[in-house]
Amino acid sequence: MKIFLKSALTIVSVILLLIVFPKMVKAADNYRPIPTERASLPTANKEIIVGFKEPPKTKNLISLSRQKKIVVKNGLSSTKAMVFSIGDKNINETLTDVKKDPNVAYAYPNYRFNLLNIPNDPGIIAMPTPGEPRLQWNMFNMKLAGTGKSAWDVSTGSESVNVAVIDGSFDSTHTDLTGKITKLADCAKATCTQVLSFSNNENNFMGTYHGTHVAGLVAAGTNNSKGIASSGYNTKITVIRLMDDNGDMNISYLINAIRWAADQGNRIVNVSLGQMQENLDSVAISELNAAASYAWGKNTLVVAAAGNCGNSVNPHLPGVTPAPDEIDACDQVDDNGNFVKHVVNPIMYPANSPNVLSVAALKEDNTLASYSAHGSWVSVSAPGGECDPDADLYNCILSTVPPDENDYQYGYLSGTSQASPLVSGLASLLLSVKPALSNSQLKSYIESTANKSIASGSTKNGAVDALAALEALNGATGTPVKTPTPTLSPYPTTGVAKLPKQPPVPYPSAPYCPVLGNCLKKNTGDANCDGLINTSDYTIWKQQFDKMVSVTPVNQNANFSCVEGNNSSYFIDLQDFEIWRKNKSP
């Protein structure tokens, strides 16, 4: 995703901290769809367990079977109990009848067990295909879920705990966020204003996609038989829009948003965006620090993504100054937006602001993601994913996204943007156990229980361990938390997802890029070559998104970033959208 930076200090841009792979689950043999099977019911209605007063003899079993019309299946090791199949008989009536036998000590249904408090959302309970991770492997890596005791066995959060999610924009009507949003605020203006709903528009597509994805990781409806589970489980959220109608997110918006969120009483604020130190002057940094300190003074903990410029790969050719549309989120620019240099592993703000809990990103194998920021200034790490969308999509992070025309509502992204909300959700679980925790105590429990052996040395405190944090807190308070009984409603059928990039076979021969000819603005977003960059070009892009589009008719496609010989650039993707968005006429 290409990001352009505003030059004036008052409108310093803020960057969504993600690696963009807005792909969804494919309903084809080589990709696993969101499952739609029914969760295990608590009782196996066709079986009962019968305990005998004495070790049962064959004649006793035959007699009971004949009289009650039930069939013995097997015994229970080292007990006086046997399992019987009851066929089509009513289980309660059969139990009552069996208990009348003078040789029977007890009888009960052959109850089924699910994994320990794995909620019934398809994304969390689906068993992985051999060689692939679970759909929501991130919840298992953090020990929120697991086949043994997990964090959700200690706490499933509380509706009284609210996390403010500051992000680009949101689909506030998403089916898996229904009932989870307490307030909506628009801070993409002079002041923050509460609104009734957010709707997507052509200028904030990526912001809406990103914000909805982040919100779902904190507080998507969990144990509701839909889509995914969230780290905060029962936690609720305030969503705060930061992207204006021009697609910009300014530092003034962010400062207002952090202060507003704290004033509204939100104990946790998630910020999955930021800007590197090299692109901010000392005054801007001071103002961001002041906003973070203001929130801290209100007993609010700000959790922020640490940034995605951690690797040493420079995308630009040596000695070649990149064009404006080639500048990326890890490039330093001057006050006029001109390229200065590519920066490796910069310090990011507000992640580095005082008392902010900054979060780096881990891969599925618990190693540091190659793109992730790292260093002693970063507080902790959490799953952020890293994948090739054409090869191992499931190594990225699954969450909610705005539905498209086919109603595909779940997709994959990766980045420190995804790691941060997972930690915000954990913080909300801690507050649900002990609401009186100060923000300093809350931060300390997360940091002090982190596992320093995971991605050793990449952060100050290590990888978050949700179970360890909750058990440490639970031990300190002495207050056990009862896990609620799972909902047992059947799964609805969910839509399959938008196709990942699938090259045709056989692959077409070159040339495959648009013929520019006299289309002078083609590579800045003029899809229909009418000399204008406007909504008609956006319409073409939307129709062709995620497709491999032919060069004919000449120029009438939305591929603005095609490089002959680079097969991956032949698709119409979000890079093309960003080119159009940044060059669109007012």
C-alpha cells in the first residue's frame, strides 16, 4: 500500500500500520472456507452411562438390555459403569426406567465436551487442514484459546468494559459487531462528534476495511455462532473515525481522538496507526506525547502498534529517487513531500509516547514478523501474522471486514495493526476481573507476565501471555471467574470470500500491461483515459478489483501500477486504489 505524506505540520499524515492483504477465505479445494457445521451439543442423546452397585456380570447386562430395550456398547475403565445405546428411546424416560433396576447405582447421559471454552464461532473451532494453521491461530498462540486451560477459562470479559478503537473508519453495521458498539464518534474534523453510523465512501475504502478488521479483533461477537471470535470476548467498543472524506488522517484528528476517548471514560484506547519519528518534528512529537499523558492522567491505557518498518529491505533502486507515487510508509520525506531516504526500524509515534503500551508483531511460528518494529523501546509482541496471499494466506490474521457485493464479511490482514487490538482485548479481560485496576497496574500485568523467550530480545518485555496475565491477576485478587455456558444455537451459513489472486493457466504471454499511448494520466489513476481522475475511474477500479484484466480495450482498465515482467503487478489491487485516491481531483 502506498502512502503519501502531507507537508504542513498541522496536517501530518498518520499511517495505518498494516501489511495489506485484504483477501478473504476462498471456497475452493486449495483454501479452507469458514465452516458451517453445528457445534457439539452437550448431550449425546442416544447414549447413557449406567453404574452398577457391584461389578456387572454378563447375566445382569443381558437382563437389563432385554428389559429396557437398550444395547451395551462398552465399559468405563476401572469402574463399575457401562455405556449403553438407547436407540430412539427418550433419554429422560430411559434414565428413570433404568434407575429402577435394583442392581443399578446411578445412570446419566453420555455428555459431550467441547475443548475448554473454545467459543462456537466457526473461525475459532475449525480444525486445521494438515500443514496449515487454524483459521484463528492467533488466539491459540496468545493462550486466549486452547485445548488445555486458556485465558477464556479465567475470564470472558464484561459488557461493562469499553475499549475505544481509533482507526480510519468502520462498517458499524457489520453482523459480527452488532450490539458491541456503544458509541460512534467522528474525529476527522476540528472536533470529535458523536454520530449514529458510519458508511463507506470511495475515499476511505482502505480506512473502513482496516478499522473494521481492527474492531473485530477487539470485540467481534464471540460464542455467537458467527464468523470469528475476538480477544475481548464480551467486551464492548467505542469506535472513533479518523479518516476524513479526502482519505487523510491528520495529527490533529489523532490528538483530539485520544483526548476525547479518555474524556468519555474509556479505560483502554487502541491506536493501530502512527508515523515515524523522522517525519515528525519536535513540536508534533511533544503534542502527541501530551495527548498520551492526558489520557494516562485520566487512568486510561493507550495500546499502540509499533510499526511495520522493521526490516532492512529497501524497495527503491539504489541511486534512484522514487517518484511521489512510489514513496512508501517507511520513507522519510521533507516538508514538501520529497523523498529523503528509506528508514529501517524507525521509532514510531504514538507508540513511543510516554506510558503507551507499544506492540510488535509475531508470525504464526512465534518468531518476529520480518516487517515488525523491534527494539528496547517496544513494550511487548503479539500475533500480527505474515503471509504470501498467493501461497499461505492463513498465516495472516482473520477478522471482520466490510461486506462486498457478495456479502463476504471476513478477510485476512497482517501487521502490527493486528497485534495491537489483540493486546487491547486482553487488557479488557483483565479489567473485567478487577475493574479497580489502575492503568499502571494494567500495563504492568501485561508486561510482567510476557514470555521473554519468544522472539527474544526483539522487545523490552517479550510476547504477551494472556493466561499468565489473568492467572497472575486472579491470584492477586482471589476472585474466581466462572466461564459462562456456551450458546448452542446452530451455525448460520456464511458467505464464502473474495478470491485471492489466481493467475490463469496457461499464463498469458506478454505484453500484459495497459498501452499508455496518449493517455498521459494513466499511471496516476485515469482508467478511462478521459484526461480526468474522478469517480468514473473509481467505478472501473471497483468493478475490476482483484482481477487480472486484459489490456483491451486499450487503457480502459484500473491497473495503474503494472510493470511489464512483474506478474504480481498485473492484478487490479489496492495499490491501484491508492494511486487513484491520492491523485483524484477535488
